Amino acid sequence: MGDPAQRCGIRGHRALDGDGSGVILANTRHPKRRVWSLAMPNTLLALIIAAVAVLPGFVTAELTQRQRAVQPSGDGQSVVLRALFYALVIHLLWSWWTLQLAQHLAGAAWRNSLIELPGWAIVVSIISPIALGLPLNHLLRAAENKGSLSWWHYALGGRDARDAWDLVFQRVAESGAWVLVHLKDDHPGSPRIVMGRYGRHSSVGQSPASHDLFLQEMWALDDARRPVAPLDPPRGMWVAKEGIAELYVFDIDPAR
């Protein structure tokens, strides 16, 4: 006939009394529920690791391109490769912590390490990209503005100016300049001429954006087209790419 407990589908073991009879101590927990409760943290951990593996690289790549002329990419392949490179650098820097945390989470006391997991994610995916991306952006922009790129600048994502417009305004980004603009109008033979100061509060569109221009301070000109005094009241001026016939850039006179 077999064991009645087995016939009823009860899993457990028998505790024997002194006369050889026994009582069934049943295990009433469903085995599938026990497996699911142990596998759930592993699934969640895999999703977190997959996100954190690539997120730092894309954040870093975005920060390094701030206020720099970039090359348009149709399929985004270069952006993805650069982001993966930055992600690899960040994960190599924190590999010792990642391995240590992975060992703790794989052990029996994985619940005790869950408190450490958010801290690791914040450091790797937020703090590290900022600490790497902003200084790298400053370094690459300075080298690009001077036109003194070395092989290691290119390895880190540095690039030459995309066109003459980018080159000119990269060179005067720190020092500033006078900008003389011949504007297109209904009489191409005698276009309007304006002049202003390009400085830290000015803005210029760089590749692949439209090459528009904002001059922070406009000046009146004399008959020789030299700046005399700022307009009163003070004002800036935005010029669209389509409205520029000719453009001249001059060094700012230190005496002014």
C-alpha cells in the first residue's frame, strides 16, 4: 500500500516514537515558491548590472561633447563605441568593488549586501561619469581651441574642427574677438554692416548645428568701420546663418 503520507502527496520525514511508530513532520512549503524567492534577487541583480554596465559610458560621452563641435553620425555607431569605451574605463577603475560586491550577493547572506548596492550604483553610474566627463570635456576643448591635438587627445575623443567656422570660433572662445558682419538684405550691392563683441556671454552654433551667431554687445562704427562705443541702451544681436553675407573676426584691442 505504501506510506500514507506519500499517497497523500505530503513531503516530510518520520519522527519515531519508542514503539517504532512515528509521526509525519510535513514540509508544507511549496518547492516552486522556495525556488522563486531565491531566484528573484538574481534576476533583479542581472537587470541592474546590465543597465549600470552601459549607462556610465553614455553619460560620460554626453558630458564630453558639451560646447564642442561634433561630427554628425547617421547610425550613431561612433557615439556607441565611444560610450562603451568610457564605460569600460569606469568599470575597470571600480572593478575591485564590483567583484567584492558580486561575491557578497552570491553568498548566503546576500540580503545584508543590498544596502551597499544602491551606493555602488550611484558611484559607478552618476558620480564617476561626472568626475570623468567634465574634466575631460575641459581638456579636449582647450586642446581643440589651440589646435594642438596629440594622439592621446584623439584616443580620448578629441577631434579637429569640422569646418572653418568651427575653427575660427574655437580659437577665440577664451580670448574673445570683434566680429564684423555683412548682413544680407534686399540690396546685395550695399549690405548692412554691424559689429559686436564675441565673448563668454556670446554663443555660436557648431557642427552639426546651424551656424547661427549671438553677439553679446553691439557697438557703433565710425566711417572707417572701427568700433567707437557700445550702443545705448546696451544690446546683443542674434544673426541667422542665412542672413550672413560676409563675416570678419578681429582680435580685441587690449587697450579698450
